[in-house]
Amino acid sequence: MGVSQGNVKVSNATLDLQLKEGQLINVSSNFSSGDISEIYYEDYPDWINQKFYCDHTSLSDLCAEIERTFNIKIKFSKPSLQEITVSGVIDASDLEAVLHTVSLLTQHEFKLEGDTWTII
């Protein structure tokens, strides 16, 4: 979650944090103040601009965003693949282009099995 203007209070089951303009936090983090980082790109939020902005983003988090954007299901052939990190800007206007770019960045291919994409 990122804040492009103003302040936002975010919380999980045990902790509340205040994010200021230009800050973001990965909602799957531990929610400590050390998990807050700065937004380094002016086109945030990415969904408005049809882009995925990744800054040491776990492949698991990126794939969750791809699933939401394109209404698809992605699974991992090995659990360890979820921890690969990705950095860069990915054009999110076309699913095939997204999967191709992620494949290049991670050196792992996607395979379609039924209605589910698997990272191999």
C-alpha cells in the first residue's frame, strides 16, 4: 500500500502505522516501521498507469498482483520460487508481455495448465 497524497493509517491484527505522502508498505510484511519505504516513481499508483513497479518485490507478491489485474491463477512449481525478488517497471497492459518480462527477470518460465499458470 502506498500513499500518493496526505496521510493514511494502516493496521494489522496487532499494530497500527501511519504512512505519509510518498511512503509505502508491503501489506504482507511484519508491519514494523522498518518495513516502510519511499515511493521512488512519479507514476504511482501503478494500476492507474497499467504498470507494475517492483523494488525488491517478492515473486509471490508480484504474482498476486498479476492474478488480481488479469483475473488468472498462478501457482509455483517449487515454494522457493516465491522468494525470488524482482526490481523494475513492467508494462501491465498485456498478460503475455507481463509473463514474458517476469520470465526474463526471474529466469523461470510460465506454463499454462488448464486455467492455471505455473512458474517452473
